[in-house]
Amino acid sequence: MPQYDFDLFTIGAGSGGVASSRRAGSYGAKVAICEEDRVGGTCVLRGCVPKKLLVYGAHFRHDFEDSAGYGWSVPEPTLDWKKLQAAKDKELDRLNGVYKRLLRDSGVQLIEGRGHVVDPHTVEVAGKRYTAAHILISTGSRPFLPEMPGIEHVITSDGALSLKELPRRIIIVGGGYIGVEFAGIFNALGVKVVVLIRGDTVLRGFDDDVRSFLTQEMRKKGIDIRSEVFVRDLEKRADGTLSVLTTMGDTLEADAVMFATGRVPHTRGIGLEELGVKLDKRGAVMVDAGSRSSVESIYAVGDVTDRLNLTPVAIAEGRALAETLFNDNPMQLDHSGVPSAVFSQPPVSTVGITELAARESHGKLDVYVSSFRPMKYTLSGREERAMMKTIVERDTQRVLGFHMVGVDAPEIVQGLAVALKCGVTKQQLDATVGIHPTAAEEFVTMRDKRPDPQESAEREPGHEAVNN
């Protein structure tokens, strides 16, 4: 008789959980995975995939407008929002079926229901208990909503993806990647968009040039970004209009209010705290480099650990764990040099560190920045610009970061991520022949360094006297 029902029991069938379970199953492990919703997780069902489908749908408005500059005469286009939503939902249903089949083909047993950890080797689902040598927590994250009067009337990114009617006006609270992505979607679909942010620019945590450049481009598109604004409360009027009151006493009205105020690990109510699994102050499962929690038999991967909350990272963490546990091939994911993208309009992509972080950790830098109008818009007349930035450690000439805002940024930076991982230097970029005419060639043709702000300050008249 085997000691346990399963070798691995996974709670949460998102990207990380599915990847780990499938890989473990391929190595002959007996694996079960439980899920209380559809299979696929945040990315497939409530994040990356549906969001980018809406980005594609929204961007056709710009494409129709740009076509006139190239000689096309297009009848006034109209949007059927319900048709777009139906097409998106059909694709999500297809992907849900694909994920189920992939699990089945890998020999993984899917158990529907919410999992609850009873002890270090037991999970309960829908009143039935299952034992396992190893338990994996991959329950992802959920939208965070602050406590304030009227918060029950707002939607999160989950609700924004399934709106039955397109609002005429929307207020988006928050300027992180979720907020700017949905601001771009709704703006391109003809909705009047107001974005309320606590700071001066969007995308806190990104490079300062990226933040200021994207803020400027969003405003050029007609998105009303209001800086240093804090919401006090909300109320819903009899006609359905939502009224937002700020701490400065201003009142704003809209047909919908979306809070994009971050996400938190989804660990509530699954028995982890009672079992002694250590969680941080945000509720994330604290794990070591091998994804093991404070309880020896319990592991966690993906957003629930709050390490680097990206779908490919969760997948890589899950596969590394399966290699370690079931293929006698100990692996740990290197979380440095991971590229990321924000599907704003224009999109952002980055790999490596910001200029501020580079100055703090590497000292003197050579910084190259280029801003230009993409060739596509020279005939269409669109005023959208692109920005590229390369951060180089001066002593070694090793590239520390690539940053881009503009058309095709994620497609371009993916290739640069490989170069960064291999330790690319500025001399190697300079020796690379560009593909012309493309935006991407700018990364290998930038030659003029931006003046160093500290060195420029030291050269100012009177600086020496002041410092003496």
C-alpha cells in the first residue's frame, strides 16, 4: 500500500500549478490538482490573455484612422462591444478546454472544488480528504480594494473584462500596469477616461524616463490623468451615476469606477496560517530559493509568493520544482534579468534595472536615450512617439537595462533580454548591424551619451565654492 494517495497535490490550476503538475506527471509522479473556478488561472481567464485581446480590439480604431494617410477610404467604423466580448469569451472557453486536456494527457487528476490544507500531507476538497507526499500552493492573487464608503459600487480588472455595456465615462483609480492598460483600452474604444494617481506619473517602480514618457503619451491621446489625488468615498445616485469625492473636496462623475489599486496573494481561508506556514504582511507564502515554505512538505509558486508576479515566472518556478522533486535534477529559477511588458497604448517593455537602481548599485553610468516618431506615423500624421533607453555600467561597459515605450516594444525587448542575460556590452551593441528601416535598430545605433546629472552639477560655476 502506498503511504499517500498522491506524490503531489496542487491547489490552484493557474499557470504555475498547471506547469508544475504536468511536468511532474510526465516524470511518472501521481499528481492531482484542484480548482474552484475554471482551469487556466488569472493570466488565461482574468488577465494577460483577455486583456490583450481587448487591446487588439481597441487598437483597430487607431488603425482605421491611420489608414487614411496611406490612401485608404474606410467607411465610419462602429464597434459592437457585445460581439467583441462574445469572441473573447469563446477564446477563453477554448483555452479552458485546452488546459484541461493538457492535464489529462499528462496523467494529472483534476478535482473540482476549493482546496483546504488540513495537515502537512492532507488536502480537503468538497468534504473529501486526499493525502500527498508534497503539497503545492499556486492559488495566485486577487484584486485589492481599500476600505472606504461606497467601495461596493466599483469594479476591478475582473469586472472590467466582463462589462455587459461599454460605459460613456469611466474613472480609473490607480496608475499601475493594470490601470494604464485599461485606460488605453477604454480610451481607444471611445470612452472618456479619467485616471486618478497618487504620484506625479504612472507606473511606480519603473524607470523614471519610462514613467514620464508614457504619462505624456497617454495625455496626448486624451486620457485625463490627475496627479496626487486620493479618493475619500463614492456614492451611487438614483440614475446609476457614480460620484467620486476626493480628499481635496473635488467631485467627479462617471458611469463606472474601476479600482486598479494592486493585487494581493490569494491565501485566505485555505488553512495555511493554522498549519504554521509563514506568511508575510501581505499574506504571501514565504519560500526559500527552491519554493519550499516553512513547512517541509508544502511548496508555493507564482503570485501567491509575491516574488516576481509574471506568468512566465510562475511557469518556470513550477517546472523547476517538478524537476527538483521528481526528476532528480535540482533547479532554482534566477529571478534577475526577467523581461516584462505593459500593454498600454503605446506599450512599454523593459529588462534589467532602472537608472536610479543602477546608480545606487553600480556607481557611474553611461545612459543613452532616443525619442523619435515611428516611421508608420509619418504618413498617417499620428503624433505618437517612441522612446528607447540603454543603461550601461561605465567601467565594464556591460548593459544593465533596456527600456522602451512605443509600438512593438515587447516584441523588441524579448530579444534584448537574451542579450542582457548573456552579459551584452555596449561595444557589442555598437558592433551589431541594425535591420533597416525598423525601430529596433535604434538600440544598436545609439551613440550619444546623455550628460551625467551629477557631473554636470559639479561643473556648474560656484559648485566648488559651495562644497568647500
